[in-house]
Amino acid sequence: MNNDKPLFMQIIEMIEDEILSGAYREDELVISTTQIAKLLQVNLATAQKAVAILADKQALYKKRGVGMAVAPGAQARILAARKEEFLSKTLPEFVQSGKKVGLSSAELVKLVKEAPDV
């Protein structure tokens, strides 16, 4: 928890990453807001805000009396949202930054093709 994004956004990304990786499966309980707050040493309200946003995005749902669980289809929704953000924000910023330093479109394509898989 140490970049320029607000803490609640970092928590959202952390839980989404765990859903995408399969660490949390559909209908499986996720870490509680109390556990998040203690583990990451953040205010409980910050953890609650992150979980509420994930519920609004239909990534999580409340299992009555038990806690929050991964919603059916959450993995596909998260992946689609991240792809849309990449295509609408990250990619244009990458191209614009490359152009600013004098790289042509062909050079950018070549760099992407030659980039090591991470």
C-alpha cells in the first residue's frame, strides 16, 4: 500500500487480482473488512469502502450472516473492465508517451512484440 492511488483503490485492485488469479472462486468468502484493516494497517472505513465498491461493481455479494463472497461471473466482469481501461486509457497514454520521445508507430509495435512476457 504505497503508490499514488487512494488506499481504497489499492484494496479493490488487490481483491480483484486475487479473484482473477483464482485465489478466490465464485461463491467463496473473501477476507473480511476487519481483517483487511488489520493486515494492511488501514482505517476500517477504508476497507469497508473498497468492499462496498466491489459489491456495487457486482464482484462481491453479501452472504447473509457470514460475510462477503465472490459473485458469479465476477472474474469475467473484472477482466472486461480492466481490458476496457487498458484500451481507453493505458494504451493511448503509452502511444502518446512514445510519440513524445520520437518513436514511430512502427517502432512502438516492434518494442511491444520484442518485450519479454512478464
